[in-house]
Amino acid sequence: MFIFSDYYGNCVSLSFADHPFSKKPGHVWIVCRYKQKWLLTDHPKRGLEFPGGKVEPQETAEQAAIREVKEETGGIVERLTYIGQYKVGGFIVKNIYFAEIKELCQQSTYLETNGPVLLDELPDYLLADERFSFIMKDQVWACTLEEIKRRSLL
């Protein structure tokens, strides 16, 4: 288990165990790859970030992850892998997934985002890069990337 502060100083607990904080999390965050590139979304206020959002009452976390990727990027998930879970401030729990995207579909709207952004690489030091959302600027991303590599998912 990892414990640290996020960009705004909130306490974050991160684990790559099987649902250590909640069997029914309220949120999802999906690290996406499409054709050897990182697939992010461009949030108009926060900046570049991986897709994510709330789990609706009628859906599972996996269904929410697939829906959020489609809504925010137009991506069609081919394979979804549970990576871990993190808790922010003691009450927000998010499942982390790794998604392999089989295709990107052009959409008339990407809901609350400006749509997909494909990057060959992500900067090593995201904290200093103003293009990226605060969501990308804590240890969740760095630890998750290491876990994805450890599992040989890239």
C-alpha cells in the first residue's frame, strides 16, 4: 500500500490488491493505450488526463470504465484489466483500469471534454507540465505505470 498527498494536499491511499477499499467504488480512472500511444482526453478546465468518472447507480465499475472511455475519447475498449484502487480523503474510491483500445470513433460530442489526445510518450515529470491535469500530478500515475509494466501489459 502507498500513502501520500495529492496535488491539493489530500491524503491518498493506493493499493494494487483486489478492491481493498470498496467492492463498489464510486469512480473509475482508465489508463488507455491505442496503437502504441497513450490515449488521453482534454478536459477544458483541468487539461490532459486519462478518462474517468462516476459509476452510475445501474452499472458496474467495469461498465462505467467502458462508458467513460467511449464518452470522453470515442475509444472502443478491446480489453479492460483491473489494476488497483485508490482512496482520496477517506471517502472517494476509484478503481484503476488499463484499457487496450481497438478503435477510435469520431463523435459529435465528447461530453465534458474536448475529445481524444494521442501521445507517443508522457513527460517524466508531469508536475511541471501545465498541459496536464492535477489528476496526473501525484504518485497514482507513477505507481500505476510501474504496476502496468510489472504485469507486462505494455
